[in-house]
Amino acid sequence: MIHVSGKKTHRMNKMRRQEALYGYLFASPWLIGLAVFTLYPVLSSLYYSFTNYNFSQNYKWIGLANYKILFTSDYLIPISAQNTLFFALLSVPLNLVIGIAIAVMMNQKIRGIRMLRTVYYLPNVVSIVAVSMLWYFIFQSNGVLNAFLGVFGIKGPNWLMDPAWAKPALVIMNCWNAGSTMIIYLAGLKGIPTSYYEAADVDGAGPIRKFFSITLPLLSPSILYNTIIGIIGALQTFSTALVMTDGGPVHSTTFYVLMLYRRAFQDMRMGYASAMAWVLMLVTFALTLVVFRLGTSKVHYES
Amino acid sequence: MNSMKKLWKRILCLALSCILLLSACPALAEEEVIEIDFWHHYPSGTGAEIMTEVLADFMEKYPNIKVNELGLGLGEQGEKLVPALVAGTAPDIFVYDLATVQERAMKNQTMCLDEYVKNAGMDMTRYFPATVDICTYDGKLYGMPYMTDTRVLFYNKDHFRAAGLDPEVAPKSWEEVLEYVEKLNITDENGEVTQVGFSTIWWEIAPWTMGWTFGADYWDAENNPTLNTPQMVEALKYVIKLTEAVGADAYQKLFDAAMATGISPFTNGTASMCVQFNGFCSTLATYAPELDYGVALIPTSDGVNNKASWGAGYSLEFTFKDEKRAEAAFLLGQYLTSTEVATKFLLGNSEYVCNMDAYQDPAVQADPVWQVFAESGEYTRIHHFCPELPTWPNSVLLPEWQNALMGAKTPEQAMEDAQKNMLTEIENYRLLNGL
Amino acid sequence: MAQESTLRKTRNFIGKTLIVVILLAGAVIFLFPFLWMLSTSLKTPQEIIAIPTVWIPKKLQWQNYSVALSYFPFLRYLANTLYLVMMNMLGTVLSSALVGYAFARLRWPGREFWFKILLATMMLPATVTMVPQFILFKNFGWLDSYLPLIVPAFAGSATNIFLLRQFFRTIPNSLSECARLDGCGELRIFWKIILPLCKPALATVAIFTFMFTWNDFMGPLLYINDKMRYTLSYGLRTFQIQSDSKWHLTMAASVVVALPSLALFFSFQRYFIEGITLTGLKE
């Protein structure tokens, strides 16, 4: 008996080792890429964050000075951090809900669904500068959006010119890009075997029940992905604000990474900007870990 | 057979000695071609065409220099040049932001031009003094003033006529502007505002320009900030008054469209006056070719003193690769800023060149609009270079100005806060650099 | 029984109609940006700045397209862009699938650690790594070439690796186990069994890579010094930051540059039509 189980364990060990080897093999393109392309820039930026690097040869180690100023005496940091959190807290859940809603509706075998899906993906294809003109037009105080609100008797604000409403305007703009989350959910929906729905039909489950008991749990891997990517993206938002409002009016759309970009390339304070970047990374990482931990209990993988 | 062999041997010897002779004669060797890289600011369009022509002329004049050119758009130069300067792969000569020449000089990224200017006998007094000043760091020249711009008052002659105003006379003082605005505002029978007297969009009447026309300045002789002077507060109060005179509705209905396209409401006839830079003429040519407009100097607080305008622009800067290339690059720079070539760009692409002699050209002299531009150049100021925070106008001054315009703060409070923030930024910079 | 199924059929029909109505209403909203772009591209400059707003141009200015495309070497840039896009799609899909598979279906020591590192690499803004990366490529001697824009694609992209990891994990382990016990090599399992089941996910990665490379101007701007080797996204930028922005031309160029992305998206929809039924699964 012992003889047999010894053989089995030996065989399992061999398989384990083979699997581990394959693991590294398959992961090697990324691991090599990490070492060759990513390591140097990342470590450089970490190093710079402890210096007063300003793109010249003339810089020196200043220890934690950047971080100290970042956390105490830079009046723009609290403003930009708040702006970014506001944007993230609003846009991530919104995009989540809208993306799923659209994807579920798009998951039909209706004639012309391909065309319809392409239409919903259109905003992602339009270049940002072409779009900026359009959005200014929509957000005008007597523009399309306010005309629409006027139908319900709401007097819309002067969106992009009003410090209180510029951020919500950018959140709305961001929702238009739900097309990319839509196709991820669509891909996920296609992976749910129709047999599950058929079984539910036999049990007499209604569409809502089916959604919450089957669709949502089986979509959870995609939901986790979109949430994490959404958070990372929202915390780094800046190019839209740069083009649309340039951080204004009165710093209301000065997001953290926009400020970082300015500090780096316009004020030439690359050391300080690097410190900002690392603080952001640590905060994002912490948040992501929290989401993952919350997710492990809820996310269903079939494997 | 023996004689054939001898013949061949002789021919071979002759050939060998010829080759040896030739290689020992440097004068007979082919002349060395020096290749230089040049990054300019015309990716396409008329400017690019003129540049190609100009460079071809240059290479004809100096056949041993080959210029590899690349045109970068506005805003791209920074993104491409900064990494290149850091990595040492920047071109021999490039066109970049005039206002930050001292920045790159400070960091030893660009070449000092004093020796070359002296040897070439270039007369730097023939360029707008403000532009030469801004290219000077520590008493030495680090960039060639290439192109700049200036801002003037544009006014709609048809609107003036309709309002009973003399179409050849523009307001000279800001008080006069208020009077004109009252006459030029038009509301139609439905109560809709269809025309306003002045375009008060912030990037047209920029805070710093307004301040200068009231006698304010932002830096003292020791390079300390002075953002909260009484003159500045007066300027701010005036702009609030002007915005009220134009009417809050203007923004709601007329200026929004301008904000979207970035094209002044002056262009579609909704504003009778605006402050714009000289390049606005080409926008008008594209979008409103029929518009009958006049230009004048920007009004001032009392109409006589404090004449001022704001300019930015382009400089030619150099990186040192080796002596031959540096010399070739300098020759190109000298050529590009020469009166002959500057005039080409002025006439061909309406460029506001830094070479003052270019404005003596008869075509320019005959054009009344260019006369005003040339005069404005005498009063045009360039932003003071602040190493602690190069972006101080937009990141410190502008937000507080906007706060006051929106009524969120009093003008006094706003400028106090701007001053305070500026001092904080300077303090942080000193902390970071151990000064 | 018959009555129940009729009821269900009616319910389904109403449901489907409702969905279509909602989708069509939404479609108008989503179509708006593109229609605006199209409309502006066919206007005269005066119509663009006119008040009140001109929705439909009086006369369609088709010449805006030919003028816009003459501003930069369109066909040349198109060829360059297509090359870059093909290489990136190939490299990214292949490598991201391989690496995603390793994270999802293989057990190896340090896997979770490296996965966290993978996520972390997405969290550092590119602004601070841009210049050191430039210096890195300079030291490789890759400046003024397409190499920095192609080679890194073959190392996999973090977001796509993460995405495929999520999808690979939804396939039951039993599938792989059976194949392994049958003596199938890992590569074979990967290629013949898992990949075909994930066509929608792979199509998604392909679409994303296409979009990203097609619209990327930062990369070409930084690493190319020869204007004949630039891309369409770069050509588009030459309009967008001129001091007298010619909007009618900018929009015309934008429309042209957007069309291939749309065509690709539309054609890749065929991977999203069929769902998987997982028949043949030995329970």
C-alpha cells in the first residue's frame, strides 16, 4: 500500500513541478518584458521621488522632502485629491451599472443587433479633440442637455463654466464611453451556458430572478475586472480634463494626475511629480486589495 | 609575353601610385557634408511650404550643409523636446518657447551664443528688445528671438457705423470702452441679446494684460512677486464692471459657442470688439472673410499711459554636438532670422517676426493693419520667467482672477490669495532645492 | 401547458420589444457625437460658428474631405498605422493569452505575488516613466524606429493579461484535468481547448489593442523623427493644435480616421454571436 501511494505522490509531485515549469514558461514573455522594459523606468521614478530632479544634470538627493511638502504644504494636493475621489466615486459605479444594463440588453438575437452594438461603441472611436467641441456644445447653458432637462422643468446649470458642475459634466462625458465595458460584459455573457437559463425557465424563474441568480454571479469575474480597471482609470483621469477645461474653472477639474503632469512637464519638478505618482500608486494598490478581498467571497469562477 | 607582363606591371604600378597620390591630397578629396537636424513648428500648411523653400535656398547657398527638418505642432514640441533634451538626442537647432529659454539655459541644455554672435557680427539690437531680454540668462544670450506675437483691439466697423460711432476711431481708454459698449449692445424685439459691445472671454482679455494696462506689474526688481498691487485690484474691478456692462446673458447665449470652438464671438458678429493676437486675421479670413474690421492698440486705464500688450513666441535654440555642426546650425539660425527670410515669413504666413527690419518692407508699410501691429510691438511684454514656477500666470494668477469674476471672492481678497499662493510655491521650491 | 407557453411567448415578445425600444432611444444619444462630427465636417466655416446653431449644412461640403486629406500624406500614414496595428494585435493577443493562461490555470510558486505586481504596473501614471523609458530605448539604440512601438507588445499588456485571466478562470478545471490525464501537453490544452472557448474575450482584446494602437500618437511622437513614418493619429494632430483651428477639416479628418475602427468593431461582432454550450463535458 505504502509502495503504491509513494508512486502516486511521486507522480503528483512530478506533475506539480511540470505545471510550475509551464507556469513560468507561459508567463515568461511578461516576466522578461518586466525586467527589460519596465524595471528601469519604474525604479528610476522611485529614485527621482527622493531627489529634486528637474531634467538637468544638476540635482541631488533630498530624502523625504518631496513627500513632506506633498502631505503638508502644497495647497493644490488636497484640492486635486478631492476632485479625483469625487470623480472616481461617481463614475465607477455609474459605468458599472450602465455597462451591464446595456450588455444584457444587447445580448439578444435580434436582427441588426450588430449595427446597434456598433452605434453604442461609436463614442469610443471619436477622437477626444473632435469630441471636445461637441461636448462644449452639449453642455452650453442653452445647449442640448439643458434643453432636455427643461422638458422636465429643471433649469440646468452652466455646466463646464461652473465650478460646482464641471466635474459632474466630466462624469457624464465619461459615461458615454460605456461601449468598452459593454463588450467586456458581452464577452462574459457569451460564456454563460444557455443550459443554465433553460433550467431556470423550467423552474419557472422570471427574468429578474434569472438575472440576479444566474447572470450576475456568472458575470462576476468581468465585474471584478471592470471595477478594478475602472478604479485605476478613474484615479488617473486627466487627459479629458486637460482638453476640455484645462483644470478649470478655478481648479475644480484639476485632477491629481493633471496636476502631476503640470508639475512634471510644465513646472519641471519631476522629482516632486514622481513622489506624487508613487503616493497615487500606493493608494490605488491599497484600494485594489480591498476590492479583491471583498470580491473573493462574491466572485464565482467555475474552476 | 614577357613584354606584356612588364606592361601590365607598369600599368599596375602607375595605378597604385595614382591612388596613393590622390588619397594623400586632401584638397582633391570630396568636400565633407555636415548634416544637421532641425525641428521647427510647421507640421503642414503654408508655413511648412515656405520653410521647405527657405531651407532649399539655404542648402543651395551652403552646399556642404544638409538640413534634416521635422515639423512639430504647437504643444507637441514640449512633449518631444523634453525627453530628447534629457537624453541628449535633441536636434542641433530647434524652435521652441521663447518664454522659457532661460529655463533650458539654466540647465545647461542649450548652447551659449555670445561667441557666435560676435564672430558673425550679428546686430541683436535689430530685434524686439523684450524678446532679446527673455533669451538672455546670466547676461549671456542662449536663444535667437525668432517669432513672437502681439495683441491688439479688433473692432467691427459695420457695428460702429450702425451705432453712430466713427468707424475709424477706436476707444483709447477703458472708460471709453464702457461708453461704446452701452451703444453697441443690441437686444432684439423678443428680448434676446443678439450683439454685445465687447468679448470678455478670459483668454482674450487675460488677467496679466489687463493689469499691465492699469500700470500693475507682477514682479519687482529683486524678482519677488507683487501680485496684489492696488493697480491690479483696480484692473480686476474694471473687468467685473465690463462683464456686467456686457451682460451676464452674453455668456449664456453668445459666448458658449465661442468657448466650444475656441473661435472668438467677434468672428460671427456677436461681439463688436475683442482683444486678439495678430494671427486672428487668418481666422477671420477663414470664418468671416466679409467682416469689415479695424485694429487699434489695446485701451489703457487713462488712454495715454500704460500702453501694453502681451506676447509669447518662438526662439531658435541650439544644442552642441561638435564644433562643425554647431557652426552650421548657427549659420542656419542666422539665416532664418535674417531680414530677407523674416520678411518672407511675415508676408507669406503673416508671422510676427522678431526682426524689426522686416517691418520696413513696402508691403508691410502700406498695410494699415500691420502698422498697428508693428506699433503694438513696442509695448509688448513677455512674461517674467520665474524659475520657481514657470506656469505661474495660469496656475496662480488666473484661478484667483476667475474667483473674483464669479463673485466668489472680493477683488482684494482674490489678489491677496494669489500673492499668498505664489509665495508658498516659491517657498516650496526653495525647500526642495535646498536654497 | 399550451396556454402557459403562449403566455411566456407573449411575455418574451413584450420584453424583447421593450428592450429594442430602450436600445433605440439610447442609440440616438450614442449616435449623436458621431453625427455631430459628420455634420461639422460637411459645413462651411461660417456655418460652424453661426448663431443660432446650424444642424444640417445647407450644402454638403464634400471637398472638406479632399482638402483635409491633402494636409498630410494620408495613404502613407495609413500604411504605417496598419503595420503598427497588425504587429501590436498579433503580439498582444498572443502574449496576453499565454500569460493570462499562466495566471489563471497553472499553479506556480509566486503566482499571486507576480499577479499583484502585474496590477501595480498599471497604477503608476505614464507621465513619470515616460522620460526614463525614452532614455532606456535610446540606450538600446531604438530611437527613430518602430521598435519601441512593437517589441513591448510581445511582452503582453497588463490590462489584457488581467482580462484574459478572468475569462480563463471561468472555464471549469475539469476540462484541463481530463486533457492532462489523457496525456495532452499544456501547450496543446491551451491552443486546442481553452482558446477556442474564449473567442469573444480574445476578440475583445484584439479590438482594444486595435483601438489603442490606432489612436496612439504619444508613442509615434516620441520615438519617430522621420515625418514619412508617422501615423494617422499623428496626422490628425497636425490639425488640432493650429492657432486658427479649421474645424471643418479637423472633423473631416477625424471621421476618416474613425471609420476603420468602426469597420473592425463591426466585423469582429461575429465572435460575439454564438454563446458556448459546453456540450461534451464529461461530468
